[in-house]
Amino acid sequence: MTELLSDDRIQAALEHLPEWHRDGGAILREAKLPSFPRAIEVVNRVAELAESADHHPDIDIRWRTLRFSLSTHSAGGLTEKDVSLATEIDGAVDAVMDAS
């Protein structure tokens, strides 16, 4: 079983993930893309990353705004898997924004 992160470790991780915030047992990020197709491009990139990591975020799509929620449900909270995937999601969002 994957080990849950301590509150101190979560806080330290969030210092390096400024777009993310904690909401109970999850971390959340909202990203506004320039268009709906660009938002879907991010979703597709994140889907590939999630499949590779075998760790899947909850994604809410509202036109060009994406909301990501990460939590390791099998562990009952936040783990290194969430921090790692959050970092990769940031990279996917940045790559699409830079290409716009």
C-alpha cells in the first residue's frame, strides 16, 4: 500500500506547486485555456500521463476551464503519486499554453 503524506510533506509539496491547493484529502487545480480545443488537448495529454502512471485524476471540463483533483483513493488521501502527477499536469498545461 502507498504511504500517505504527512501534513508537513503536503505543505512542502504545495510550495513547489503554486497553482494547486489542498482541499481535505485532495489537491486541486483550475486552469483556464484559451479555447475549448486547447483545453481538450490538455485533457488528452493528461490522460496519457495518467495511464502511464496508472494514477488518474478527476477532471471537470467547463468550456475552456479545467479542474483537476488528485487523491490516492486506495490509500485514503494524498501520496507521492499525487504530487508527481500534479507536477506532470502543470507541465502539460504549460506546454499547451506556450503553444497558443
